[in-house]
Amino acid sequence: MTYEASLSKLHSPLKELVTNAQADPGKTDVDQLEVANWIDKVAAGDVVKPDSLSDLESLLVPRTYIVSNYLTAADVALYGALHPTLSQLQPAQHHGTPAVTRYFDHIQAHPSVQAAAQASLPAFAAVSFDLESAPKIERKQELPRKKEKAPKPAEQPAVEEKAPAAASSNAGAGQPPKEKKEKKEKKKDVASVVEDGGKKKGGAAARAPVEDAGEPVPSMIDMRVGHIIDVKKHPDADGLYIEQIDLGEETGPRTVVSGLVNYIPIEEMRDKYLVAICNLKPAAMRGVKSFAMVLAASSKEGKGGGVELIRPPAGSKPGERVYFEGPEYEDAQPLSQMNPKKKIFETIQPGFTTLDTREAAWINPVTKSVHKIRTKDGVCVAPTFVGASLS
């Protein structure tokens, strides 16, 4: 099913809204197919019925956009289809589906959607929401499993017979195998609390690594200072660079593929220090696997207005931790790897920007609080851009 064929199924004035918004039909073949599928669902009408909002609520909790990490025609279609229902609900009913309400309000605030809705008045008049008094979403967390008691030594002779080497190695020290295992576990726990290039961080203030349960938070993202030690153009893609980026790891530099050829000359990429996102799932790009992503600022006019690498403070070292200001984020450990199905980065990314001071920051879309992106030595900045989008 093509995008045009799906669009033709929409009725007026929804069809005109989607057309006038000129939203992206999808940047990739996979996205285009999903956009067309969502428009088909909207045209069928089932997805936006009041009794279907609970299903849509669950789907939208981790998402900023319905298909990918950018506005598509599917978002405009879904917004337009939701409009008759949400515009007639009372504030208390809006609070019953906070994710749907947040999504709808985000889409209607997009400039291209606003312009298209204005041209279609009164069908798509702006809907007001009392987001300040909305209740917080309660998220259930799995209870920790109780550890099963190990059988007494007399009840497991078979295990002891299978591991004579371990038993004999502990005999001289007078330690049973269980005690040795406990020491290893303690050592592993200590090693899991690190900061700034692997230095141990002691004390009760150290926090455990965040889990990917619940709503995505910025501290789940693993950001570090990187140093480009080699860069070349991708042999099979005109718009891609292949970089070797030193992240202070014993395994050596990581291979990173970036779509910056048309925006930043190769001479301006060489030997540069930057901020890298290090816990995305590795992905192959035209046959070359990329193991991180560089954080870049796009002009507020869009990429056509220019793209710049976000710079860490002068004197930064490869591998230094980059984090978000704020007591809830500064000491938290990032995830070892973000689950792409949960769209953690895609949910957080729309809040990335540069302030009037060119400082990189994340603005909480709910509280509007500002959390600068920094290392222990200072805040990361864009060379010239103000109000830029970071990705």
C-alpha cells in the first residue's frame, strides 16, 4: 500500500489537513510503509474511537511520534482523527489518558500542523489542556524476586563431585566455595559504580544504574567525550562519514557512521572533540556497523541552515562522562544499552536544544525545567547556534 493510496481513503477535511501540513511521508522505506499503515488505520476509524483510547494510551506512553523520531503524515492524520473526540472531553477525562493528551498537544503545537489547522477552521480549532494539574502517571514496577535458599551441602553431593577443582583450591585457605562466590559478587557490585573514566565512586551517595522500566528519563542515555582520530567518506554512500572515535576504552576506538557529509566538511571533522551517544544498539549503515552516534546541533531553520558538532569543555579527555544537570540525573548510571523498541532516545530527543548562551541542554516538556548538558569541568556548547535542535 502506497502513501498516496492510503491518503485517498481519508475523508474531508482530514485529507486536506494532512495534505496542507506537508508532513514527511517517511524518510525510509520502512517508515513509509508504517506511515501508510497508520493512515489506513485512521481511515478505518477504529483506532480513535473512545473505547480504543486505552490501547492508544499504552502505545503512546514511550513515544513522541507515532512512527519514528520525527513528525510524519501519520501524526497529522492521527491528530486530526483524535480532534473530534478530545475537543469534546472534559479536563478530568483528558487526565484519564495523559499520554494521548500529551501527544495530541505536542502535535497540534507543531508549526506546520498549526498552519494547516488554521486553514481548516473551525474543524480543527486548537484544544486547550490543563496540563499543570494533570496527575502523574503511576507506573507499576516488578517486585524483586526472592532469592531461593541454596540446598544444604548434604543435599547436593552431585554438584560437589562435578567441581573438585574449585573445592581443592579453597581447601588450603579454609574457605568453602560459597564464600568465594560471595567475594566475587561483592567485587562485581563495587565495579559497577564508576564515574569519569572508570574511577571508583564510593560512599552512600552513589546510585544504582537506572532501569528501562517506566517512562524514559535523560539519565538512561550514556554520553561521553569522544575524539575523532580518523575520518573518511563511506565508500558506498555519498552522504556518510566513517569515523574512528576514541572514547577512552581499552578496546580501542569505536567505528561510527554519521550522515554529515553534506553539512560539515571533512577538514572540520578531523581531530575534533565531541559528545557521543554510546549506548544505542549498534546498527549497520550501508554495510558498515556503527557503534555510537555523534551529538550535533541543527539550525532552528532546519539542517539547511547548517549543522554543528556539540563541543565539550576545553581540555576534556576521551571517555569523560557527559551528563544532565539536576540532582535526579547527575549521579544516575546510564543503561548499558537502550532497548530500541522502547524508543528511549527518541522520546527524550525533542527536548534537546541550545540556549541563548549556545549551551546544550534538555528542557523537560512537562515542567519546563532546564538541564544543561555538561562534564565535571563545564557545559557543552554549540559553536554558533542558538535554539538549535540536537540529534
